Amino acid sequence: MVYFPFDQYILTPEAQTVVQQAASYANDGHATRIVVVGHTDTSGTVKYNLRLSERRAKAVADALVGLNVPQTVVSVDWKGKSDLAVQTPDGVKEPLNRRSTISINF
């Protein structure tokens, strides 16, 4: 799980550490499929959050590829402000919802 600051898709140092661990794990076991899914909190419009969640997913996927994970095994998806980790009303800035998940399959 990679978390993001409010309204950002740049990887923090903590996020970079998580991505490095995921890349190492994937490369050690020769992953056959990695799915990165971007999410946002409920602050902002549906359209804006969909685009932000896409950027978050792609930032994580690009970082994985940059760490020698084959691009052919990495795919991305994004959910915007749907599929929340913490259920909140619309307009709530919830840090645990601002994330990208990394699923690694062998």
C-alpha cells in the first residue's frame, strides 16, 4: 500500500521505500502479473479524482518499472473516489483513502 499526500501523486520517501520493497519481492519471485490500483479520498469532483487516481497508479507503476520490474507484467487501474478504504461522506479528506495498492501474482 502506497499512500499519498492530499492532492498529490508524487511518491514520498516512505512511498518509494514501499515501491522498492514490492519491486524486490516481485523480481525475486519473478512475478507474472502486478496490478496497481489508484484511489483518492472523497474531496473533489468525480472527474478530478478519477484523473488523480490514474496519475497515482501510473506513478507507482512507473517506479516499479524503473526498478527493473518488467513493464509487460505491470498493469494499472484507477477508482477515483469509489472503493474507499475508509467509508466517508463526500468531501472528506481521509488520508487512508489516498493510496495505490500493489497486487503481485506469481
